[in-house]
Amino acid sequence: MGTAQIIASVLAAAVTVVAVVLAVRAVLQMTSVIRLGKPDPARTTDKGTRTRTMLVEIAGHTRMLKWGAVGAAHWFVMVAFVVLSLLVLEAYFEVADPDRGLPIIGHWTVFGLVTEWIGVLGMVGILYLIYRRQADRAKKRSRFTGSAMWQGYFVEAIIVAVLVCGFLIRGFKVATGHFEYPVWAAPVSHAIGAALPNWENGATWVALVKIYISMAWLITIALNVTMGVAWHRFLAFFNIFFKRAPEKPAGSGLGALRPMMSEGKPLDFEEADPEKDQFGVAQVEQFTWKGLLDFSTCTECGRCQSQCPAWNTAKPLSPKLLITSLRDHAYAKAPYLLAGGGKDLTGEEKATEAQLAHMDVLALAEGNRPLIGTEDEQGVIDPDVLWSCTTCGACVEQCPVDIEHVDHIVDMRRYQVLIESSFPAEAGVMLRNLENKGNPWGAPQNTREDWTKGLDFEVPRVGETEDFDYLFWVGCAGAFEDRAKKTTRAVATLLHEAGVNYAILGEGETCTGDPARRIGNEFVFQMLAQQNVETLQEANVKKIVATCPHCFNTLGNEYEQLGLKVEVVHHTQLLAHLVKEGKLTPVQPIEGDVTYHDPCYLGRHNRVFDAPREVLGAAADVIEMPRTKERSFCCGAGGARMWMEEKIGKRINVERTEEALATGAKTIAVGCPFCYTMIGDGVTGKGEQENVEVVDVATVLLRSLKQEV
């Protein structure tokens, strides 16, 4: 070992010790913050499935590869980071002796071949990602808006620098005759070596630079524990492992909402006490530990932001910025909480005056900020941000690290509605109607069967017949809203003509509670849901067909939380089956092209994409909008937004309607009564009602069976 190697080794050891000490401190700090969250025991069940899902999602990059070239480039960068970490370790041996490599595997030709090409492809990948970041930033509404750009640039520069150093080390080994791999295994390294001078200590000093660059990265992230763009490399494994529904191929926060919890147990409203039990989330530490892990894992990539209907129509909500605001608040507040501070469920301070006197002033100030509040109130999340969400799930669908945005938003809404009674005033009418009339429109219960009048066949009722295969769940819109009634009549007619044994509850049906639950009024949801569960169990219902995706989702996914297990299908699924079986045969093609709008709660939340298209394809020529299936753009009605005014930015339904009209289709087909209303209003607002018609998939099929409907 020469003088250069001794000096380099000492310098490498010194910076490594500093970096490791800081990194350990950062991990302990991060762990202490995450452990402030509430219990969530369901996150540790079925470890086998969780492990398998984590490995598939990460190694297979199943979420990222939906983005094509970006996903592929990120995969190569990820693999380069993991595999080439071995080359950082190898640099410590090269610092001490340029002729050495990793013990055992360092001289294997296959190791040289693999690391060579991973290095090349990793460099191509990171350069492409740098290009895409710059190209996206030039857009009017960039997914990187609000991200800490210096962090992204820093990480990208580090990756490039480490890869360059790796090839320079190999190049100097080639130039000095110390390289162990043949040309065919490492052609790039040999080409670089041919251009470098025969400098005996070249590999040693470049290896030291490589170590310093790597340790600079580690020191920087250790001093910035909220640097998600770097920390996600480690936290993503845990966040995906602990996702709410590991068996789901898409985001685990889709479909059913997480139940309202208190200390890790579902809240029982019959015994709940607001002074002892947690009603939603009022303080950041009231999120579960998984919620705090979510916030810590956010990469600030902005994929959620790019797909969010609120963000794309100039609303203040960005799912990314909401998560990062909660993250920054949690870590800024943590010293206050860890020192014994915090508010109890009645809002009283837990810490003594003596404890408060010794607390960090900035952390104490952060602890006194309201979680939900305006800028003047110094709130962490603005009310307009909270209430802009349609719960469409686009953010959850796109998040590569399985953050459950919708659950967190609804948890915050729950506290605002149930404890603060703070929510958009116009939604109050809807909630009162649900409580008093059992439907959001406030229509009399004895008019639930009025849609059956004028049909040329008798609609069977539960109680009048015991022989039915399907309960036809009409839903509130299908029973009371004029446009949706057309869908209800069409479905009933199709079921009748196909010979399906079905029945309706009639006046025995009430709202499933979806609007109440998604606005945050879990109490009203529970009241309505329990009533419906009892009704369905008494009627011995085994199968349900629903025309409303919100009813479909609630009955099929959320009533299971109340003990009901039934098979629930959407009417397009049943109709597709009947067409396939030959029980319904289209004979009259629909004139003009048809475009289909995927409802969020049918498509993205429940993965029903093909059935509606199969029905439409049998009756018409279907052309797709640019945003379809899991990337479908919301109509703007979900999350109880159907009953709230859009006062900020462009109306979401107008944005979606313009996209549909741009296809040139004469018919816009929908599979949801909310979408029917929103897209229909959009067409009317654009003055296209004489040229373009909005109808349900069932109506398209029925028209294809008959000359006129």
C-alpha cells in the first residue's frame, strides 16, 4: 500500500464514519416520528401475500411500467442503484489497492459483464429521466409543480456522478493493466481506458471521489429526513408491504374506504364517546403509523398530481402537496410531541407548564397550528383543498409507492363533519335528506317505485316472490332522478326480455350511504348501512345487480365491514354475460360512433373495464377518449361533490365533456347515474344537446334490440 492509498483510505474511513453516524440518527428520528401514529394491527396480516406483492411491485415495477419509457428508465436506474451499491463497496477495496476488487465475486467475468451493462443502461435511464423532468416542467400544469426541485436535481447529479466514477475507475484499471475483465464483457470500460493515461494512482483517487460523492448523498439525506425523493429508495419496501389490501393489483386505497378507527379498532357508534374515542383526524399524530409512513415515503414525483381532476381544473387540491404538507408538518411538530406535548381528544394540552417551557419554540408553534384551516388561521391543509376531492382514486391508482390519499382525506373530513360541523353549506341539505328521507334528494319514500309505471310488464317485488336470482338494486338516482330513471327502465326491460329472475325491494330500499361516508359523516352511513344490511339478510339475498357504481362499490366492498357477504355485479357485467349467452342479441346497429366514459367507482375503484365495452361493441362502433380505463378523467360528482358547488377553476364535468365531444362521437355512453347527470349537463352547457346524446350503456343495448326506444 503506497502513500496515496494510505491517505485515501484514511479520508474514506473518516467521511464514512460521519455519514453512517448521521444516517443512523436520521433513521432513529424517522422511526420515532412514524411511531407517533395510532395503531393499525391489520397491516401485519398475511405476511406471505404482502411479501409477494412487495417483491412483484418493486422488482417488476408493475406500477411504474404503466408509464412506458419513463417506467423502464426508472427500472434501470433502480437496478443500477441496488446492484452498483456493490461497486461503491468495491471502491473501498480499490482505495486501498487499485488491483483489488470485491472479495469472491469481484473477479468473476459474469459480475463484470452484468455491472458493465447495468451501468450503461442506468446512465441512459437517468439521462432520460433528467430530460423528462425538464420537458414536464415546461408544461403549463407540470406534475413537478410544488416539488422540492433541488432535491431531484441533487439525486440525479449524484447518480450520474457515481456512474461516471465507476467507469473512470475501470478505465484507469485498463490503462494500468489491472483490469480483470475481457473486452467482450466490458467494452465501454476498455474504450474509456484506451483514452486515459497510465496513471498508477488514478483508480485510487477516483475511487475516493466516488466514496465522497456517495457519502455526500448519505449525509445530505440524513440531514433532510423529509427528502422523500431519496428516502423512498428504502421506505418504499415497507410502504408497499404494509399496504391496506396487498392482494389488490392496483392501489390498496381503492374500492372500500378504511373504516373509522379509534386506537386500532373500528368505532362502535352505539358506545362511542367523543371525549374518549377518536372521531376522524384532528391532529397529524392521530393518523395511523402507516399514514405517517405514507407521508415519509412520498417521492414528490407528482404522478398523483398529473392525474387529479381537481388539480387539472385549477382547484387548490394537489394530492402530492397535501401529502408533503402533512409530512413537513409531522416532522416539524415531532420534537413537541416527543417531549410530551400534544392535545387530548377534548383539545386540552397534555404537557405541563414546566415541559412547555423547555420545548423548542418552533416545534411548539407548529404544534398549535390547526390541521384544517385557512391561511389566516395558519392551517396545514386549507378547507378548499380538503373539499375539492372527488375521491376518484386517480392519485391512489398512479402512486408508485402505494400511498392511500383518499383514506387520509376522508379521515380529515370525518372530524370536520362529525365534531366541528364544518363542511360546505350546500351539502347540509343532502345530509338532512339522508337522515330524514333515506335519499339525498329528499323525495318521498312512497315514490321509489314510480319508475315502474307505464312498463308493459310487471316488475317483481321482494315479498311478492321468493323465486329470484338477482335483487335489482335500483338506487336513489335510479328511483328519483329523471335521467337515471331511463336507465332503470331500460335495465328492467332487458332483464325481463332475457328471462332473468329478479326482484326489487321497492320502498324497502334506502340509500346505501355512499355520499354520507365520503363527505365524512360516518354516523349517517352506519345508520343507513345497518338498515340495508338487515333488509338484505331478511330477504335472503345472494346476488345483487346495481346500476350505480357507488351503490355497487358500497354494497360489494363496504357492507362486508358490517357482516354482509353477497355477490354484487354491475348491470353492464350482467348485460355483457346475457349478450355472450345469446339471451340478448343486438340486431339494429346504432348510428354514429359511440364513446364510453369510465365511471371512477366502476372502473378505477373496481376494475370493471371490459364489460361495458363488450356491450357497446355488440351494438355500435366504439371510439375511445384519450383518458380511459384506469386513467379515466372523473366527471366531478364523486366524494359527495354531486351536492356541492364548484366555485373554483373550471368545472370538472366540462373538462371531461370537451374530451368526449372531441372524439366526434354522436353518443356518449355512461355506466353511472352521476356521470349521466354531469356529462349530460356538460353537453347542454356546450350547446351540443341537438348533436350529441348522453345515454347509459343499457339504453344503447336496448335500442339495438328494437327499432325505437
